Amino acid sequence: MKAHLSRRYHFPASHRLHLEDASDSENDAIYGKCNNPHGHGHNYTIEVTLSGPVSGKTGMVCDLAALDDFTEKEVLSGLDHMNLNNLSAFAGQVPTTERLCVHVFELYQKFTLARLERVRIEETAKNSFEYTGS
Amino acid sequence: MKAHLSRRYHFPASHRLHLEDASDSENDAIYGKCNNPHGHGHNYTIEVTLSGPVSGKTGMVCDLAALDDFTEKEVLSGLDHMNLNNLSAFAGQVPTTERLCVHVFELYQKFTLARLERVRIEETAKNSFEYTGS
Amino acid sequence: MKAHLSRRYHFPASHRLHLEDASDSENDAIYGKCNNPHGHGHNYTIEVTLSGPVSGKTGMVCDLAALDDFTEKEVLSGLDHMNLNNLSAFAGQVPTTERLCVHVFELYQKFTLARLERVRIEETAKNSFEYTGS
Amino acid sequence: MKAHLSRRYHFPASHRLHLEDASDSENDAIYGKCNNPHGHGHNYTIEVTLSGPVSGKTGMVCDLAALDDFTEKEVLSGLDHMNLNNLSAFAGQVPTTERLCVHVFELYQKFTLARLERVRIEETAKNSFEYTGS
Amino acid sequence: MKAHLSRRYHFPASHRLHLEDASDSENDAIYGKCNNPHGHGHNYTIEVTLSGPVSGKTGMVCDLAALDDFTEKEVLSGLDHMNLNNLSAFAGQVPTTERLCVHVFELYQKFTLARLERVRIEETAKNSFEYTGS
Amino acid sequence: MKAHLSRRYHFPASHRLHLEDASDSENDAIYGKCNNPHGHGHNYTIEVTLSGPVSGKTGMVCDLAALDDFTEKEVLSGLDHMNLNNLSAFAGQVPTTERLCVHVFELYQKFTLARLERVRIEETAKNSFEYTGS
């Protein structure tokens, strides 16, 4: 018996979508209001989905306390209350939520207690992004 | 790197579920309260899911402003604040939310900036429907 | 010790906002899309708030099963899956959600197991209305 | 044309996660606060997803009233306002939400009006589990 | 300038509504399913509302970190993952959510950095209770 | 008959909580992570509550299209996708959400079609602030 578990984490951050080597009008055409100077921000929600066999002993797929510890140390510590444009993970790149989603997926690849299936990031109540590793 | 993006749109509309060539008791057996005369309505939510490569330049799967424009003109303009029973798309058919879901999927097939993966329509907080094109 | 309890109920219905004795352009100016012919609809949420002393014996303000029974028989039975324009409560009146709110408040005035404080009706995720009886 | 429908049901219940043949410290290491004596509880949400062809006549995948009746009699009657540790379905097993999810899936396998695709159980706003039958 | 701030906290717990000195049928009449033997549980949400002047220096009504610390130590530590029937605060009393609401209000009266206005407890998505101190 | 209407608007923005004339350690003590350099952001929700008589003719408290137009031009245009630290409204002040709430209230005081009762701003799913004008 294999089950999936999904767990949600929340953090606020800011970003500005801006291509250094594009003109103001090109930036405006591509990013619209998201190109406003000085940046804006969001309450981001991460939903990470893991899978694995349901343990015959414990009845669980994965120790959630271990997942919370991993997320705190390896994922949220680098993102919570940050300006995404200043993170080394996005050096030379525009920190869109698509790229944030890929970045968070890659961070969770170091978590080994269950199989990583998917990372979804909700940017607003209207927008979400998913990445499954390829 | 291929990512999925989902975007949500809201509109109110009304419908009545009623088969013209069935008896009152048959209509009641099939549709229950949804067969009440004069119709009822819902706040419908459309969640459209698209996929595509994350652009190396812009970091995006798809221009969301273009998706919003398309949705406004090609999808919402024909559904928002409408009585679904009066739409030509449902001529001779009972406008269930299953059929609304298929109809909205077909409208989005004309959107070419990313691959259409799925349309989900939430009819109430309890009910949702999905169609993936086949 | 006096506490408040609030309980939420959901029902879908349809309405059309249209003044019989006004011109088309005046109706459009007042009601916009809500004046579209054939009507539209919503998933309405009622939140009724009651107050009263916390019973020293039962620890409760009010028997919720009694409230549910009352609501089913006296409130929802006349509204659920209905077209509000056809209800006698709104004869000769445009069934706006403001008026629906007042109507539901008046229905709950017959409930005698606790003091009626407020009725709130959520029409969409953006809009809500409240009435406190005067 | 094949569509999916998902429908959500809610019930409160309690459980305690505790292995009879493990020491207190081992139980604490595995289950943390969920091992607290006397148990705790949750508002559980079941989301069941079914699929099938959209009927050319009725426009529906499945009769929702029949699904509601089945759910009431075969699923909720055994879970609603219960202590999961006392249910025969979990005899000799720790009633984790993973196991509850598998149990609910197996109950829905007796529903024959559409194809059972998935059962998801939301335990809290942060946690959910899914089972697809294998 | 006086503003209100509200902050929300979540915890799961269990309870059984049962009067020791009432008959089974009387308990059933008063509490219904909430009287089921062995108890059930909920994901409770506390929303505490405080008020005070907006500090001319900091721009804040109250230090939220101090509120979180107080809540963790004085409120949640005694409720989180507990069976409410076993708490000394409810000795000899049925632990209804009305009483839980009064109890939590009394705990917050020891918080002195802002004026306590109201405690609301959401028991389910349908039910909430409020207490303002009298 | 006087009713209240509440309408919700959403916008993302960024801010940094930082007192220029305080030391780093003092800023950290007061604002914690909200003092992180380069700022962070939120999806803010404004809920504005207005009251007035229910018009005997239209059945409405206030023209919602007029409220939407006012909000777009007078409120959101100055806040949407902005860095609040750069706004003239907060010159020399730390742009806390308490102050944002007072600022938005003052902007709505120019709206004359109904009585302004309250502005609530939700900063995250855990935090909200309210201001009623004094």
C-alpha cells in the first residue's frame, strides 16, 4: 500500500521581475506591474507532496516532525522574510515563482525519508505553479 | 524544465437541469432540487492548468496578462452573469457542470501560448469537475 | 457569562436585478451585469449569530440541533435552489442581497431559544451584507 | 468524453497514535504530541474522486444523490463523531490518517455507479493524504 | 489612533459532551452525536482580538512575538493535542466550546501588552463562538 | 432599514520594518524577521465595510460599481505591486500594517455614497488589523 502525503508551509517574501539587459518598455511588456521599481511581495505557500509505502508498524508514510525540521532548516531558513532577488540561488536570473518552484523542489531532493513527487507554490489565491522534477 | 501553472477565475451564472422529453417525476429522480422550476445559480470557479518549458530568458511558462485577456474575451464574456440554459453552446442539452467543464476546455484549446492540461470547475465548496480533453 | 454563537448554512439560488418601471439604460446603470436577462445565480452563505447565557448545566448557549431544524424548515426550504424573483417575500421588489439579508433576519426572529443578534449573507467571496434588525 | 468529479464530506473524530508494544519513549519518538494520553481529534475532510463518461442523456458522470446516500450509509455512519481507536477496521492497528485514507478508499470500492479514482483525506489545514488503490 | 489586531492559532483536541448525572436518553437529547462514547475531536482555531493605540514610534499596537510566546506558554501548552474532558479547568463541567471560549478568554486576561477585546473559537467550518468578558 | 455591506480587494506589496534612528539590535528586538534587509512582502486583503439605508427603489445600500471605481483609482492605484516604504503617505514612518490600515481608512473617507464604518486589512492568514476612525 503506497500513499501520498502533502504538507503545506507558508512564508512571506518580496521580489521584482526585471531583466537587466532589456529596455524599460520591454520589461513592462513582459512583466507588467511585477516590474514596478522597488519590488512587491507575496505570502507564498509551499505544498510538498511525498509518497511511500504505509509502514506496517507505524501506519505512516514519513515522520512529519522530521519533514518539518528539514523544511525549517533547508527550505524556509533561506526564503522566509527574504527579498528573492538577493538570493544566490537566483543570481543572474529573474526570481519568478516558476523558478522558485524548481528551486524548492531541488532543495527537497535532499530529503530522503520518502519519495519526492511534486512541489506546488501558491503565489496568490489566483496563481499556483507545480514542478515534478523534469 | 517543464512546469505547470494554474490560474483561477470566478463568475456567477444560473442554470436549470431539466430534460424536455422526460416526465416531471423522471426529471425529479435524475436532477432532484436542481430541476426546480425557474432555475438556481452558483458562483463558479474555473481553474485552468497549462504547462510548458520555463523560459530561460523570462523565467515564465506563459504570459499571464495574455492568459487573462484571452479568458476575458473568449471564456468569461460568454458565461459571466448568464443563464447557461440560454447559451448556444448548450442548445438542446442540459447545461450540467460536467458539460460546462468540457465547453470551457474547448474554449481554452484556442489559447496557444502554452499546452492546455486540464480545466477544473468548482460548482460549490463540495463539488468540482475536471476534464483533460478525452 | 453571555456568549455568541454563529452558525453557517449554504444554499444556491438565482436572481435578476431589474426594475420593471425603469428603462433598459437605467436598469443597466443601476445594476450592470446583474441586470442581464434570464438572471444569474450565486452560492449564498448565511451566517446567523445568536447570543445568550452559557447554561450552567449544559454549557451551551443554544441547542444547535434545534437551530438546524428551524433553519431547514423556516429558512432554507423557501430559498434553496430557488429563483428569488419568484418568491412571494420579494413580490414587487428587486431581490437584492441586502433585501435577502433583511428577509432571512425576519425569518430567524421566530427562533426563540436565543437572542438573534445578526444575519450576514455572503453573496460571493468578495461581497457580504449584514443586518442587525434596525 | 470522460470527466472526473470530486465531492467533499466533513466529519469530526478523535484518535490516539500509540503502539501497545513499544515503550513510552519510542512512542514519543515516533508520534510526538499525537501520542498524548486520552487522544485528540480533528475535523476530517474526505474528498472522493470518481470518473466516467458524461452521459449523453443526463449530462452527468454520476448521480450525486446516490453518492451522498452511499457516503452517509457506508462511510460516514461508521466514522462521524467516533474515536477511531475503537473501530473494528483498525483493530490491532494504529489509526493514522494514512490508514484512514486506505480504509475509506476500500469502503468506496463498493460504490459502482462510477470508477473510483482517488480518496484524499485532509487532517488539518496543513496535512493531507491520498490513496489511489495500490 | 486606536486599532484592533486579531491573530489566529490552531490546535487539535478531543472532547465528549456528557452529563454524568443525566440519563443516556437525556444526554442524547441534549448533545446528540457529541455524546457518542469515547469522544470525538476537532481542529480548533482561536482568534484573539486586542486593541490599543498605534505606537508613534514603532507603528504597532502590540509586539506579536510577545503575543506568540504568551499564547504558546499560557494557552496552547494546556490545550494542544489534549482531551478537554481531562483538563482541570473543566473539572466537573462538560467541556463545550462555549466554555472553552470563556476559558481561553480568561487565560488571555493575563496578557498585559494590549487590551483584550474578544476571543473567538471556530470549532468547525460551520460553528464559531465568541466571548467578550461578560 | 439600515444594512452593512463589506467588499474585499486584494493586492500584493512589499515593506521593511526598520527604524532609521534605532540600532540593529533594537530593530531586531522590535521587528524580528520583519526587519530583514531588502524587505519582504505580502498578499494584502482590504475589507471595507460601509453602511446605509437599503434604498426603497433599488434595494441597495450603495452602487458597487462606483465603489469598485473609487477603490481602483483612489486606493489600489497607489498600493498595488508597490514597496510601501517608498510611498509618500509613510514618509518618515515605518509602514506597519496598522498604519496601512489607518491610511486606507482615510482614503475611503472621500467616498461619499455610504457611511464608512471600518477598514480591515489581512496581512497573512494569521494576522489582521482593523480601524474604525478614532
